[in-house]
Amino acid sequence: MANRLSKIVTRTGDKGTTGLADGSRVQKDSARIHCLGTVDELNSHLGLLLCETLAQDVRELLLRIQNDLFDLGGSLAYPVAPFTEDKLARLDSAIAHYNADLPPLKEFILPGGTRAASLCHIARTVARRAERDFVALAHSEEAPTNGLPYLNRLSDLLFVLSRVLNRSAGQTETLWKR
């Protein structure tokens, strides 16, 4: 890694293009770069959430997800790189685990509660945007297999985790009122 990023300022993007991992250049406003940027933004929001006091199992899960998102970014930056299905299976397992002890919802809940839960909700909405960006990319170019279902499950998991974080802090959920 020491030699991989030895030069940060390259000036190669000064005219509105950026390089992909395969050496090709694309416009900075391309669907691929837009999607990659949203995945990166999502990863940054998870990094902010990790600044909060969290249970060790939640912390480890979020760190694993950050690595997965970095892998997804790599798959987006190098269009032929795989994004493996085992990552999706881990999310499915985590959703089942964390949702098992939550009471069923009879009404929509509003984002909020503790700071950690609120940050989790923000990450959830960015995950949903990443899904939309991924779909837009897939309409025009090849997109990494398993990337879309991963982002979809991740947004579901982040919703569940926001409920878990509020519940563990003794914070009641704010229900939507018609």
C-alpha cells in the first residue's frame, strides 16, 4: 500500500475526467462515478456512526460492512471485478439476527431517537440513494453482480439497526401520526 498512493495530487482530473482501476478514463459525472461516489458517501456516514458508543457486535458488523462497501467501490472502479454473494448472505443473517427481538411495527416510525440511531437512519437513506444510482448505472453499463441486492439489504439492515440502537438506549420510537 505504501507505493500505491504515493502521489495524491495528479492533476489528471482537472478537465472533468477520472481514471478507473483498469486505466480507462470516464467523465466525472458518469453514472458509474456517481454511483461510486454515493457508495463512498455511505461508507463515510457509517464511519461517523462508528464514532458513537456502540455494542461490540454492532461495531464489528459495521466495520465489516465498511470493508464490503470498499469492495463494492472497487468493483465499480474496475468494471470486471466481482462482488461476491457471501457478502449478501452475511447481511441477510444480520437482519434476521437483529430483527428477531424487535416488536413488530404496526405503524411507520419517524427517523430519530438517539444520535446513533439518527446517524443510522441517515446512512439508510444514503443506501437507498446508492440503490437508485446503481439502477441508473445498470440501465446503461454493466454493474457488479450482487451490488444492487447488497445495497437493498443494507438499507433494510440499517433500518433494523436504528431500531435496535434506540431500544438498547431505552429510547422509544416516534410513530408517524396521520
